[in-house]
Amino acid sequence: MIRSEILQEKDKTQARLSEECTSIHDYFVQSHIAAEKAAKTYGFTLNYAEVPTLSRYRAGNSGERTASIS
């Protein structure tokens, strides 16, 4: 298995957040903050894909199939 300083940091962060966070939302927010900090520390940037929003699906404005939510 490949082990690097960044992967070790990721593993430590995941373990810490699993213990500290009280909800999936809290985990998501805290992991995003940790990822931004790691990117700055190690000198890389994070690029996120654009994902269509649920409101665009509901409105049918995206030209794609609309999603039905029950």
C-alpha cells in the first residue's frame, strides 16, 4: 500500500472527524475545512465538479430529465 504524508494526514483527519462530529452535515463541513487547510499546507488546489442543483431539476430548465422526489 502506498503511504505518503498527505495520505497519513487524510487518515488522521478522518479518524478525528469520525469521533468529533455529531452529524453528517458537521462531518461534511469540517472535512471541507480540513481539505482546504491541507491543500494550502501542501501547495495544491482543490477543484470541484459542477453539479446541477436540485432546483434546476425540479424546474426542468437544465434540458435534462427531471428528477421526481417522493
